[in-house]
Amino acid sequence: MNIIAVDDEQYALMSLEKAIKQALPDCNIIGFDISSDALDYARKFAVDVAFLDINMPEINGLELAEKMIAVNEKTNIVFVTGYSEHGIDAVNIHASGYLLKPITSESIIKAMKNLRNPFEPPKMIVRGPLKLDIVAGKAFIDDVDMSLSRKEFSILLLLVNNEGKELNLEAIYNNIWGQQIIDDHNAVQRTISRLRKKLEDKSRHTIRSIYGKGYIFEPKVNKASE
């Protein structure tokens, strides 16, 4: 399940992401504090549910919702706001929900039960010889169990779901550990280092480091063809 959260206020965005993660611990969630960045992401990746603040600069939530639905009419829009006067506008856009701040995990769960476009999460993701069994929480290369820890599998699933997109350390940590990085800044690096060793040589994909920024899951470069 690919979810985005958009709010120009950092504290509100962090609170929203936390509530979503508590309600949906297995989801892939990416947060944006700039509307145009969220729209660029939606043009590249299928978004199942978008939680959007309404009062934002540049592109407000209502405009962003219309643009995202134009890109993918199956995207479920859930508005998140501190005001109630936009309810009619939300109905006209055919939103799946309209939540008033502060947001709780309970309100997220309720909204997810009333999506306009319900979807069935995939049970298996395949990238060449690499297979991720979502139900079992296991990954295989050429049908051989990679013996991943829970954190390793969760990070691999997050990266595969965002193939070709750079994910920074904070985004990975927030998704997998369910909180902001406070003291253990090396937790992501250590886990990905172990994961790389299990992927190397046998998979057609790799996890590339973007120095000082984050990581990206992408196909390996064929040196012979360069």
C-alpha cells in the first residue's frame, strides 16, 4: 500500500505520519511539505491513498487533489485540516474522507474503511529472480530464502515499492522504526549493509548509496554494455 501525506507544517506532517504508521504499520508512507513535490511523486509512482492538508501555499490541498486524480483516477483522497468549511468542496472532488485535526490512528483506520476505490494489496512482488512474499514477510532469490530479518525485509519492501526513487535516511527510519531518528543514526546503514550482502551477485537489482542523502533501489548497470 503506497500512501503519501502532505502538509506544509512540519510538526503537523510528523504527527500525521505517526498516526498513519500506527494505524497501518505495514504501509509504505512518504511525507511531503511541498505540494509540487507530492505531485511530482504521484506522476512517477501509483499512490493508493493521499492524506492532504487543505490550506497550503503554492498548490492548496483541493487543487492538489484534482491534479492527482487527473494523473490517477484510482487515487483515494483523504483531506486533513483544522477547519470544517471545506467539506462541500471535498464532496465535489469525490474525496474518500475529511478528517479534522488533531489526527489519531483511530480516525485513520475509520477513513481506510470508507475508501472510494478499495484495493487489494499485492501478495507477491517480483523483480526478476527476486520475489517478495508480502504475506509471509519473506524474500527469495531464485526461490532460495534470503533469510531476512524483519527490519531487512521491511526496508527491502520499502525500497522496492519506491524503485528508482531516492529515499533519505529519515524517510526510511520513520517508515521502519515508526519514529524520528534521535540517537541511533547508524541503524539504517547497518541494516542496509547486511541486506546488500544478501542481494549481491544473485539479484538483478542493487541498493545504491547517494552520498550524504540516502538510498535507491534500481537495476544493476551492465558494465559489458557500456
